[in-house]
Amino acid sequence: MSASSERYTNVAITLHWLIAIAIVGMILGGWYMGDLPDGAPGQYFLYQMHKSIGITILLLTVARIIWRVMNRPPALPEEMKGLEKTASHLVHFGFYGLMIALPLTGWLYSSVSIKLDVPTVLYGVISWPDVPFVEGLKTESASSTVNFIHSKLAWVVLALLALHVAGAIKHEISAEDGVLKRMIPGLFGKAEKPAAPGRGAITAFGSALAVLVIVAGASPVLSLLSGAGQAVSADAAFEPNWTVNSEASSIQFLGIHDGNPYSGTFSNWDAAIQFDPDNPGNGDVRVTVSTTGVEASQKLYADSLPAAEWFNTAAFPTASVEILDIAAAGGDSYTSTARLTLKDLTVDAAFPFSLEIDGDVARMNGQAIFQRKALDLGQSSDPNADWVAEDVTVDVIVEATRSE
């Protein structure tokens, strides 16, 4: 029996332990998430982290497979029986298959899930698209089937892990040359350096990075093709007597998601305003708002809003607002009604505002509160407001110059 044996390369060892720890952590985290009631604090964050780490495992696996092809792993101890060597190779191939299958089925489930119909944003920074061409699988039965396969693969991983650990321990305590020191050098004895220096790091990790860039790059390309940057204009049957200063004006929305505040801004909108402070009742305001290209406090929200259950920007790229029944309420205060039309649904909400006019420049601050259910927002994934609060507050600031 030799006193030492050849160990794995540093890259192989690092990838082995990173992926192993991540997979075990993902399985434990998945069980924990599955036991949480809908709307539990932090649940949304856990789902996003679960998906982020899953895609990371997939990318690291790409690097690991390429590294293994380019760098021969050390041979198994000569003392191992032929059947044991065959079993060892089968377990390793099984692990590689699962390292690909687990993330892919998780990605597929995220893409077809009705309950969790939200975009994937890796670590809150990088948009990751759904699996393409699977819209037909977005049903309760298909989604449940994919989730069943994904969850059961975790048990297969645990079974192989048990075999893997048992085999390693068996060879460590038997008369054979142990194998643990080859993957944990220095802890279980001396191991020789790899026979040849590692090669192909740029190829392995560059390929993983290329996958990330190609797949993640699909989202912004599709956004550009949708025409999100086209400026909108407010059409009105009257002649406006005020011109909006867009640089000093804003329409912002606010609410609560997963117990935390969120906010967003409509960056592309226009208003036609006809208003006489001496006769506010005859005032008329028409606003057109682009629902594409919304800026939000988190990338997850910006990526979610174009979906069919939210703004459905593909079918309804704009929303419109009419300000009706304007009446003076004393001093600089006014009351009015904001009539919002979104996705062919029209909802009225009280819209009190303050107005200050200095010469030919006017500055208005107003606020309206709308309910998601009345506007059919998020009713597929969150009809009971478990994650996203029902009320959405809209704050409006307008600076305008008299144009007559």
C-alpha cells in the first residue's frame, strides 16, 4: 500500500466543496421554505435567494465539467475492487447529472409556476429569464408535476451522498489507501500534488460566464425590442393652457411587499392641462402614462410589472388618467377625482391636491390611493394580498408653465 496518493487540483477541490455545500444548503432551505405559510415574513427573499443559488450551481457545474474534461482526475486506489470502482464512477456520473437536473428543473418550475409567477433576479442584480417556449406548461397540473420531480431529485441527491460518504469512510478505515486526503489534503494524511498542473481555467470559467451573459442578456434585448423607450403624449379634445416641466415633475407609486415598503416611478408620461384657478370646476386634465420602462426600488419589481398579471405591457403599453370634479377646498387646497384606466379597467379614486401659483409657474402636489384587486393587478399569484398589500399609493408632483 502506498503511503500517499495523488490529490485533485485546487480548482477541482474548490468547485467540489462549493457545489456540495450549496446543494445541501439548498435542499435544507427548500424544505424550510416549503413549511412556511404563504405571506410569511422574508418568504419572497428566500425564494429569490433559492433561485439565485440554484442558477449559480448550474453555472459552477458547467465550469466543473469542462475542468474535469481538461484535467484528468486522479486514479482510484489500486486496492479497490473492480465492482467498487464501477460503483464509484456511477455515483460520480450520477452527481454530475443531478447537478444539472436539479437547477434545470427548478428553473423550469419557476418558469411555469402559477403560485410563484414572479421573475428571477439573481441576487437582486441580474435579470434571469424564464425557460423559453414553455407557456403551454403553465397549468396547475404541469406545474405540480415539475415541482414533484424537482423535489424528488433532492432525495436522489441525498441517497447518492450517503453512498458517496459511506464509500469514502469505508476506504479510509479499511486496509486500502484512503481517498479523503485527495479531496481534503492535509486533514487525512499526506497527498501528492497532481501529476500535471491544472489547465483550462479560462476556458472553464469563461464558458460559465458566457452562459450567464447569453441567457441573462436575453431580458434587456427583449425590453429594447418592445419599444419601452418611446415617448408618450397626452391627447385631449381641448387646447391646454399649461405646459408640464417634465424635469421637475413626477408620478411615483408606493406600497408594501413582503412586509417592506417598495416604490417606483413612471419615467415616461405626459399631461394635457386646462385649468383656471378662478374657475376650477371647468378644469380638465388628461394624463397618458407609459407602463413600460418603470423605474422601481428593486430590480425584481421592475422586472415583475410588465407581466400579464400586472401591467401587461405587451397588450396595454399605456394607461390614462382623467382629473374630474375639481373644486376649491380653501387656501391652496383642492379636491378632485382621479379616473384611472388600466388594462381596459376604469377605477375612480379621491385625488386631493395642493396648488401654488407664482406668476406663470404652478406647482401641484397630489395623492390618490388605488386597490390592486379593482385593477386586476397581481391577482394570479397573490389574490389574497399575502405578499403585496392591497393599497397602492400614487404621489404626483407637477410643475407647469402657463402657455397662454
